[in-house]
Amino acid sequence: MPKVVVIYLSTSGNTKKMADAIAEGARSRNVDAETVNFHEARIEDIKAADAIAIGSSTFYYKMLPPMEKFIESLEKAKVADKVGAAFGSYGWSGEAPVMIAEKMRDLGMKVIDPVLRIQYEPTEKDIEECKRLGKDLAAKVKKTTEKPGSGSTKHEDAGVREVKMGEGGH
Ligand SMILES: Cc1cc2nc3c(=O)[nH]c(=O)nc-3n(C[C@H](O)[C@H](O)[C@H](O)COP(=O)(O)O)c2cc1C
């Protein structure tokens, strides 16, 4: 089963709520998805993942330095060509997710555009958007991990189309 790992930095839980919803969305599309605080992220899990979503809230117009270092350290995990997504809660300027996406691209990852930003605590509607991003990630991962000739079912094809239509909506 394709694997998605959702890594976050969250000081008061807002970005964590987004992370949990992204993982839930991915699982609803039958991929393996787990949520992990960036402090606890293990290199083996990152190496084993087909897609990596990274989220951070914004502080003083950027992401916090430990998260920046963490993302740079991902070069060791050979993340190039993996699917990526960036997200985060913010208050008024919201630079962190944009910076995360940039760094992921520098590492050679295929990052879903645009990033997903939610102001302060996610509402129910925001949580649905986060789930949608998880579904988009699952669809992209299925596409990249699908073996030629393995024959996808009609059901899967329909899921991919539905997700593609939602991609512009973040
Ligand atoms: C000290 C401090 C600095 C902040 N700086 C910014 C900022 O520069 N831009 C912004 O958009 N939000 C800023 N925020 C707001 C947080 O990003 C926002 O509260 C966010 O929801 C926190 O999410 P979290 O619980 O996942 O950490 C700041 C908050 C604090 C407490």
C-alpha cells in the first residue's frame, strides 16, 4: 500500500489539526498515512514514504529555524522525486508553507500547488479542505507508484478524476 507521512510543527495545535485531517483524507483513499511531530520524525519512515506533507505555522514572517533545519536534513533521506505538500496555520502573513514548498522543490520533490494555509484554528470547512489535500496526495501517490500493466480498477480511475477536479480549490 502506498505510504504518506504528514510531518508538522505546531505550537498550540492548529497546524496539528490540519495534519491529522490531511492524514485522515489520505487514509480515506486507501493509502497508509501517519501524522508525526517533526521532533519525532524518523529518517527510515521518511525514506519509506511515497509522499511527504510538511506543515508549520508562521512565526515572525517565516517558519521556525528548527523546522528549516529539519527540512534541509531531508536530503539524507533521498526525498527527490517523492510527492510533497506544504501546509500550515497562520495569523496574518502566512509565509511558512510557501517557504516549505520552496525548500521541498529545492530537494527535487514534486510539490502540490498551491500550498494550504488556514488562518488560526481550522473550522469544520477548513478541516474538509485539509482532508481534500490528503485525498489529492493519495491520488498523486497512487499514480506514481502504480506499476505499468497492473490494471487499475474503474473505481480508482473515478477517484483520481474527482480529486483532480478538486486540486484547484485550495
Ligand atoms: C509570537 C508569535 C509570532 C507570530 N508571527 C506570525 C507572523 O509573522 N505571521 C503570521 O501569519 N502569523 C504569526 N503568528 C500567528 C500564528 O502563526 C498562529 O497563531 C497559528 O495559528 C499558530 O498555529 P500553531 O498552533 O499550529 O502553531 C504568530 C504568533 C505568535 C504567538
